[in-house]
Amino acid sequence: MTVYQEELPNEEEDEDEEASGPEMFASAREAQHSEMPTDVSDSSDTAEPPECPSTHEGRQILNLTLPMSVDQLFTLLFTGSRFFHDLLTSRKTYDVTESNWQPCPETGNKLRQLTYTVTLNHAMAKAAQTTETQILHKASRPGHVYAIDCDVQSTGVPYCDAFCVKSHYCLARLSDNRSRLCIYGCVRYKKSVWGLVKAVIEKNTLQGLEGFCNDLESALLREAERLQPSGGKLKQRRRRLQGTNRSNSNRDRSSSSQAGFGSSFGLARVSEGRRLATSTAVKLLLVLVSLVLLMNVALLYWLWTSAATPDKAPALDVWMLEPPPQNAQDWVRLMSQREAYHRQRLDLWQRALHDLRHQLHTMESSLQRLQDTLRVVPVTNSSVPSPTAPSTSSSGDL
């Protein structure tokens, strides 16, 4: 009994130590999570992120660090998760069908295909059917890095066969519970397009891609907050980005096409650019047609006035085209016709000379009147008084 009573406190102390062990590790884990920074530059206990095996072509649209593993991030974005479908639904994208990842023996990569319908805010096209091909690079390593290339092709909108949207997703591991997402985007042209249309395509495609990335960032931050409700710094970052993301998302949604997963960016504004170019070409064509019509009217008027003027160049002698006379009657008829023709021409010349003489007479009269107005009246002796007249009259009176 004594021995049992002495050993009993030791067993109770061992149970207290075993109970305090998990609590100690749990508190240490919570302290570690609370001190974990949201930016990779703040962490000194993590290794360098693995390099992406693919080249980053185009402009970087998104660079986001999330408090979740890289495998969780890949599952959310590229496995048909509920998160992915909710994101497409929020962007008014429907009829989504997707296939599983299939290996490609020729390249060693894995690929899958998605098809969906995108709602457009444009009068020429209300929706666009989109096909997206995703390629998982063969150098991707689960748990470390994922490299995915996306090729988006849409139909049912203007110039859709002239270009496609290329995007690259780079998912890298920072630690066991932290990962980084980088998205790059660019436009690939399949055929030559006008410079104006090309500028509109590139501008609005990048704007639409930025709008999609803003929505994706907000959705990922909300999902990370749901998975880790105690992440204080994550909440602060989400509050800081909430206002800017909301304004940018609304602006991009109203100005560009509503696309899911980076597809059909800027197609609505491409239609506007094409309509602007078409209206300009139509206006220019109307101006050219009007000028040609005016020139034709002026030419017809000039021809009509030339034909109505009798004193122009003499007309062609039609009798020269007739066969020569065969007998005396033919010669008499020809001579009478020629005499009438010459008499007519003589009358025309007489009228022309009469008009010319009348014009010369009018000109002579005008010059005569001008000369009369410029003529100076001569000074006569009778109009000038004699200086001796007063003295003569005076002497006569005397």
C-alpha cells in the first residue's frame, strides 16, 4: 500500500506532462502562424522558391503570395473545383465543360481542354463560345512547382480568327503552407490585321486579363481566409485590396468582355474598333463618290454648253463620208447642199462679227466716257481779269 501510494503521484505527474505536451506544441504552432509574414521577403526560415521550367512570355499581370500549399492552389485552379466554377459563375460564364488531364506521349506534357460560353456586353455579339487548352509542363513537380500554359480561342466575334490569348500560370512552393502564384499574358496573331485594330486588341485584351486577375486574387484571398480564419495579416491585406479590386473589377467588367479563366479578353472592344474603322471607311467612300459625281456633272455641263455654242470649231463635213455623185443630178444636189452649208456658216460668221463689233462699240463708248471724265477744262483769257482795267476806268472817269 505504501509503495503504491508513493508511486501514484509519479503517475499523475507523467499524465500532467503528457497532457501539457500537446498544448505546448499547439500554442507554439499558433505563435508561429501568427508571426508568419504574408510576403516572402519577410520570411528568413524558408528556402528559395523553385525556378519555373517554362519561359515567362508577355507581361506579368499577377504576383500573389498565399498562405496555402502549392498543391492546394493547383487543386483550386486546375481540377474543376467548386471554387473554380463559382469564379466562372461570378463572371457570367456558363455551359462549362472540362476534361481530365491526359498525358501527351509526343511531348511528355499533360493537357486538358475547357469549353464555355462567355457573356459579352456588346450589341454585335451577346455571347462567345470559347475553347481553352491547358498544358501542364512535364518539368512540373508536385509539391514544388507547377507550370501551366493556356491557349484561349473564341468564336462568334469579329476578328476572332486573327488572334488568340496566351497566358502562363506559375505556381511555386515557398514553404509547406505558403505558395506564390504568377500569371503572365500576351496576344498571339495568326494573321495580319490593321494597325488600329491591333492596338485596340492588345490594349483591351490586357485590360480584360487584369480584370480577371483582380477577381481571381479577391476570390483566392477569400478562400485562404476561409481556410485560415485566424490569419490576421491576411485579413488586413484583403481589406486593403478590397476597395481597389472592387473598383478595378467593375471598370474592367463594364469596359471589356466577361471572360472566364482569362478568355475572350477585349473582344467587345475589338468589335467597337472594327465598327469605328468601318464607319470611317464608309464616310471616306461617300466623300469620294460625291466628288466623282460632281466631276461628272461638271463635265456633262461643259459638253452641253460646248455643243450649244455655234461659233466653236467647225463641224465635220458629213458629205465627205457619202459616196461620190454618179450623175448630173447628184452633182446639182451636192452643190446645192454645199451652198446651203456655206451660207449657214457665213451667217454664223456674220453674227459673230456683229457681236464683236457691238462689243467693240461698247468698249469704245466706255473709254470715251472715261476720257471725258478725265479731261481738264482749259483756262481762257476772258476768264482772267486784266490788271490795267481799273486804272483805265479811272482815267476815263477823270
